[in-house]
Amino acid sequence: MTETSKNPIDIQKFPLNSEEHTFKSWKVKYEQSHILHSKCSKEGECNLNDESNLCEFCVYSQKVPLPQLPDMVFPKNVLCIQNSNGCELNFNPLDALMLVSDKPMNLEIACAGAWKESRQESGYLGRMIKPFDWTFTTEYKGTLKGNWTVENTNERIDLEKLKVKKSILFYHDLTLFEDELHDNGCAVCSVKIRVMPNEFFILLRYFLRIDNVLIRINDTRIYHDFETNFVIREYTARQGMIQEIKVPSYVLTDPSAVSPHVPLIKSCFEKLSFPSASGDSL
Ligand SMILES: [Zn+2]
């Protein structure tokens, strides 16, 4: 099913794609559309005191405490997985960007050293010194809505089991935001989902590559077996200096390929439980 946006501003150039499917007691839905405008689309007429009527640009300006947004933000790219009991996993760029630090980064020294050695034009550096996190690093793990219970767990997602070939009932990936760091690499935040007959798996990934300097990968993996009343959420943060990551250069541009070579610096394993769907007996 593909719908077209009713919004008169967007309708000509940027149709809104969306799909919605039901798997067991879950509704899986995504929306996908154009990048964020670079200025108020109501020509400055938005009343900042009336949140419900703001254009997307003004919503981002108000809620994201950064002097600058990534080159490409896809405000309509939203993935939503909702149980019939109302519990929802939601993935959207606004919540991801609200977690980016508005404090300086202290990466300039590493960049200056590496770029000097690689004879990269030093003019780049001046453009990269900014009083906020210009890598847009986020520890976003998705947005939970509804009556979830979150606890730490020793349970792990069986990644080997996920590698076994099964029929895929639904697959989609969405970019939430992306920045090219003035041609010095890239920062991308994206989310993918795949639904199989008995389970679903989501990978939310923030990937940063600063050329000749550093790789950073913040992954959130979410797994649900339809027979259970919980999902497992695993968060890992990896970071390594490119000089120390011994891989061919083409691997550096492929997050999945480079990931195992990048040191793990942080991890968090959680069980997110939800009440039985209404009507189910206990
Ligand atoms: Zn506006």
C-alpha cells in the first residue's frame, strides 16, 4: 500500500510513502519522505508558543539544541512497531538528534595530527572546529511508548540463529539523518527491520567515519520472538582510531564489515517486557 501525502506543500515534489502490515499482534508501519527544509516553510509565521502548529523546520529548531543540523535530516522517516496492547517501538530522527551533545567534541587534536600526516588540506580543520558535537553522535536506542518494563538482562540475541536462512515477510530500511562532514567522511543514522514468520529483528545504527582519523559505531539491536512477551535490546558502542584498525581501506566504508575490527567501548543489554495483549488470558 502506498499513500500520498495530503499536505499541499509536499504533494507535488515529495510524495510520502508509507506501508503498514500486521504480523501476529504487531502492526509494523513506516513513513518515508523528503529532507528537512532549510528554513521555516511558513516564512517565519510559525508561532513558537504554539507547538502544535509549527512547521517541521521550527520543531527541529526548537527541540534540537544545536546551532546546525546534519546536511540531510529526514523528518518523516519514521519506523513504528506497535503491539495491540499499545506498547510501541518508534524510531525517528528528531529523538535521535535531541541526544546529540551541544558541547564541543575535543576531536580536533586527533584530526589535526592525522590530517597533517596524511597531508590532507589543513583548511578543513578550521571548518570542523565548532562549539558542539559536529559528528552528531547519538546514543539513541529508539523511543518506547506505552507500558514497557525495562530491566537489565543476561539474555542475549542469538545472532547465529538469525543468520539461518528463513523467509523474510517484510524488510525495510530508513535513513534518519546523514552528514558528509564537509567531505571528510560521513555520519549516518539509519534503521532496518526484518520480519520473519516467528520473529522480528531491528538494527538501529549510528555510523561515523572521520577520514584518516576515527570510526565510531553505535548499534542498537532489537529482537522479538512472537511467542514471548518481551523484546531483547542490545546496545553497543564501538570506537577506534583508523591507524589502529588494520583493515583494507575499502572495509572502512562498510559499517558491517569494519564493525568486528573496532574496539567495543560500551554495551548494555536489556529486556523490555510488555503486558499481554488485551483479550489474551494470562
Ligand atoms: Zn516554521
